Amino acid sequence: MEQKLSPEQHLENTRKITKQILSLNENFELPNGWKLREFLIHLWSWDDQMIKGCKAKLDDKRFDFKFNHHEKGIKYEEWNDIILEENKDLTLAEIKKMFKETREEAISLFEKIISLPETIDDDKNFFRKENVATLWTHDKLHLEQAGMKIDF
């Protein structure tokens, strides 16, 4: 049975996996055919969504927030395709920079959220401190699908 991690431990794992992602070789490929550039665009787009949700929580508008794919009434797989298409002309260097900056902003917001007391209303919201810093588990899943072992 896996031990339950604290929000702070999740945040530290997010930092670790971010370093690992940024050090991936240009030849990295996921089983679905995504190369490193598509993988980073995918991660960037979801980090961007997490940032928007965290800001909504910090502005006390958490119950008004919707992920972009929900607003558009589409499945998240379709959202991924749209984001990949919209960013297809970016270079790998531009994508890495975009991912790194967005991930750093997400981590900064996660730090703020996990330092705040939560209310009973927070029980009904995705952007609870127990959830926001678990972003790394999404990254881990993708890396494990590519055959990488993650030891944290």
C-alpha cells in the first residue's frame, strides 16, 4: 500500500519530475507517437489550466472556474489535439522555455495554496491543497508509459 504524501511532498516531487522532464533527450517518444515537443506542449497546456484554476481559487472565484475543454464542451482529448495544432510552429527551444516558465508559475501558485487554511467550501472544489500539487503524478504516468522508472 502506497503511503499518502503531504502536499509539501507532492510539491517536491513536482520539482523533481520537472527537472527530469527538462533533461529529456530530443529523441524521447511516448507510445502514442508524441515526441518531446508534443509532450511538452501537452504538459504546458495543462499547467496553464492549473494556473488559471489556482488563480481563481486565490481570487475566491474557484466555483466559477472551468477548464477550457469544459467551457468549449469538448473532451480533453480533443483539447489536446487543438493545443498541439495551435502550437505546431513553435521550435523545441520555444516550447521548452514556455513549459519551464509555466511550470515555475504553477509551482509558485501551488506553494501559496498549500500554505493557506482551507474552508468547508474547499471540500467541494478540485483546487484543494491535497490536489493541486499532485500534478507530478500526471507527468509520472506519461514517463512510465515511455518505459522510464520514477523512484519518487
